[in-house]
Amino acid sequence: MGMKKTKYIKIGFIGAGYMAEEHIKVFHKFKNVELVSIFSRTYEKAYKLKKKYNIEKIYKNLEDFCKSSNIDLLVLAVNEESLFEICKKTFKENFLHLIEKPVGINYEQSKLLNNFAKKNKSNILVSLNRRFYSSTKWLKKQIQSEKGIRIINIIDQENTITPKKNGINKVVIENWMYANSIHLIDLIYYFTRGEIKKIEKKIHHKLSETKYISCKIIFSSGDIVNYQAFWNLTAPWSLSISTKKNYYLMQPLEKLSYKNNKSHNFTDVAISEADKKFKPGIFNQNFELINSLLNKNKKFSLPNIKYSNKLMKLIKDIYF
């Protein structure tokens, strides 16, 4: 897979749910990686993953994991309610962290964790896998050479009715935009240039559990983002970018097509095999991270906790 065979990267995992396994699936495929430890509050789930992916050791409590787990990388994928207290303990250890978003239930908690990371000089990276889609990376590279402003249109759809029925914590549901809209709002910073000059926002409709939010974000570069969010209403997740010469459409986000100003026909961009085989973006993201560790490169391509806190602030500015 193109990795240098200089050493083995020892990885430990906290969490044994869906996203934890998506990361484990990918890391399990890399030659220069050892899956050395796992801890979860649900021992049975952790045990299944240990057996399935040949993880060396399972821990029954977090304290033992932190003391005994000799790892280079900690992958932290737990629910929003558990994250804060776990981070307060693991940030004190000399682990490089890869944390599933969001890092905090809301902006206020994110800010506390960012400050705690600073205090402990913790190296914290954040998994924002949609910026590592093959479609996203292709589009980012393509528009680099296109001059002029970019008009970016984002459609977000959020469902809080199902999580309520499934017994998700009320505080998490009240802060659902941090947990789920973060996927799309991250792409605002990813595709724009300059700094935010102005945010114009409106709630056009709010009745019971349904609402429609629109927001225009204007950047110093001239780039404009139109963000629309349909809460408990029907709409597709999508992102489009208009430049002087081309129109690009990601709908769904892992698929990309484009047309130029001389044609009505769209051309599809091929999806990578990795994005077909694994959860899209996870393979590219984790591959880049392991390569950086093997090559002892401290300039990781993944977003860090400082950026994550900036992103959470933008979410707050849009919604509150």
C-alpha cells in the first residue's frame, strides 16, 4: 500500500460501536500497524471486535487502559455524552489522539476541551472524513486553478424525531447541529478562501419539530456560501460549487458530477475503490495519518482540535 516498512504503529481504541469498527476495519488492512488494545464500557462489544480483528488486549476499565496500553495512536470513538469525561483523562497521557467528531456536545464544551488540550500539550486530531472523500479531494484540487469567486450551495437535512424515539440523550438532541450538521459545515471552510466577513441568517419556518434555516456566509475572498437546513423535513444532503467556467454537484456527497458553461451534459467523476469498500473517506484519512507517523511528519493533513473548536464556533454562529 505504499507505506515505508520502517516501524509498526501501535494503535489502541476506546469505543466499540459503529464508528469504532469503521476505523478498525481500515487500520486492520495496513501492513505497518498493530492493533494492540481496546476498551469500551460495553465489554461484550469490545470482546467481539478483539476476536474479529485480532486486537491483542482488551481492558475492563479506562484507568488500566491508560496506564498499561503502550500505543502510538489512540482512536477515540464514543458517544457524545461520554466523550468529555474520557478526554479529561486521556489528554493527560502522551497519546496522539484521533477523535470522532464532534469534540464536545456543543461549542462551550468544545472550548473547554480545546483549552484542556493546550494545558496538557496534547496532540489531538479530529476525524472529519467527508473532506477525505475521493470526490471531495478531486473537487478541491480541480477548483484550485479556477480564478474568480466561488458560489457554494449546501443543503442539509436533519432528523431529530428518530433519535428521540431511540432514547438518545435529550442534551445531545438539543445540540444535534453540532453532532450531525458538522459534516456539511466543515466543507464550508474546506472549499472557501479567506476569512468570514459577514453571516446573514434567517429562520424562515419554525413549527413544533420542523424548521427551515437559511444562512448566507460571505468571505473576504468574495466567496459566498448559501447554507440551507431542513429539520424534520424532506431534503437531500448536497453541495454544489459554481465558478466562472464550471458547475460541480455532490449529491450524495460521495458522488461528484460537473458540467462546463458550454454544455448541458454532466460528467461523472469516478469514485475510488477505497470509498466503495470502506466507509467513504475513512481509508484516505487514516492512510494519510499512518504515512505521516511512519515518516515522522508532525504536519498532519488531518484537522486538529484548534480547527475543530473554530468549526464548532461557526456552527454556533449559524444556529444561535
